[in-house]
Amino acid sequence: LLYTIKFEDHVLLGPCEAVMTTFLSRFGDVFDMYDDLLCGEISAQALCNLYREMRHPGVRVAQVEAGLETLYGEGLGDALEREDLEAALEELDRRYFLLKDLVWEFQILARPDGLIEEKDAKLLFTATHEHNFSLSRYERWLASRRVRGAGVSFLEVDVPLCNIPTPDEIIAQLPTLPREKTQDRIKTASVHDRSQKIGYMQKLQQLKDKRAENLSKRKNIGDEFKKYEDQRKIDKEEERRRAEEAELQRLEEERRRADERERLAMLERDAAEKKRLQELKDRAGTFH
């Protein structure tokens, strides 16, 4: 797996850890470039801009703030301290690459309007968080929605999906039970999660197959439409050619008729002139 970093006129390409280490050492003053107040920390927006320079198109500010809360704790996602730059970049990278997969999976589940159902959102949470799936966290997300039951956009779920609960958080949410029962609960939850994951992947495969079928149908329709368009162009060209030939024939017929009328008019004029000359001769003979 190669890792690329581009900053200003410099491009680094190589194994992930090596390039990240080179980036941090070679651009040790990068942090200072964004530390306008020279206070040893930068804002979430500044970190967002820095990461965008490193890996285009980056992630949105909400992801950066959530990533900082992963490092510092809930409600502490507004600023990054200098010594935590490497950890923050690694966290943003985790989110960046996870988002690439999530975008694809979301598009598979999406309705024609670009949204997904709440039940499909739960499938995404279950598949992404796997054995760390937290039902209580998912229910808090549901409760935070403005309109329950409405279609879910990607921007509604991208940050919560990237905020993967830790095992300690899952255990803390379990009721206080003897250790053996707690472990049994975790195992049962894992089995349930695996079952949900399998069902989700089966649905994804079905959706992929359906999408491929629809794409094939659209391609066939597109091919048929192209044939129709090509034939229509040929028919229109043939119609235009026939119209031109008909117009040329009409003009030629009119020219022939005009020539015939001119010829008959000339014959009439010649006949009239001959008649006039004959009358003049007859008159002249009478005088002699």
C-alpha cells in the first residue's frame, strides 16, 4: 500500500509509515504555518485546511472535530496541540479511507432520491462498527434526528459511522453482572452482530446484483435508443434528400413550362409578324 502526500511543490510517495514520518520531519514547520497566534495549537478548521493540502479533497470540518474528540474527549474537538499532530493525522486518515467505503455502500442502499431508509442506516452502523456496535449510541442518533422516519442523507451519518465505539464503552453500557454473565452477554452480542453483518452483506450483494441488472437494462435501452437515433438520422437524411429531389423536379418542371410558354409566345409573335408583313404586301400590290 503506497501513501502519497502533496504539500505545496513537494510530493512524497512510499509506504504509509515512512512517508508520514518523512512528512512530519521534513515539514516540521507546517504546524507553525497554521498556528497564527503562535500559541502551540491550531483550530479544527486550520487542521482541516492542513489535511486538505496533504490529501485532496480531505474531509469536512465536522469529521475533523469528531477526530479531535476521539483524541481529547467529548466536547474538546475545537483545537489541536502541536505534539498531537501525528496522532490527529492518523485519525483523519482512518476516517478518510473509511469514508471511501461508506460512500460506495451508501450509494448501493440509496433510493432514487439519494437517501436511505432508517433501517438501512442501522445496517450501515452494524456493518461498520461490527462487534463494537452500540445500540444505545444508535438510538441516541435516531433521537437526535429532526424528523423520525424521514430519509437519511449521507451527511447525517458519515460522522456517526466514523465514530466507532471502543470495547470499553460497550462494556460500560452493559448492566452490572457477574463477570461470567458479562462475558456471555458480550459473546451473545458478537454472534448477533455477525448475524446482522452477514444479513447486511447479503442485502448488499442483492443490491449490487440488482444495480448491475439495472445498469445492463439501461445499457440495452441506451443501445436501442442509439440505434433508434441513428435510424432516425438516416430517415431524416433520406427525407431531406427526397425533398431536395422533389424541389429540383418542381423547379425543372416550372422551367420547362416557362420555356414552353416562351416558345409558344415567340411562335405567336412570329405568326403575327408574318401576317402583318403579308398584309403590307397585299396593300402594296393593290396600289400597283
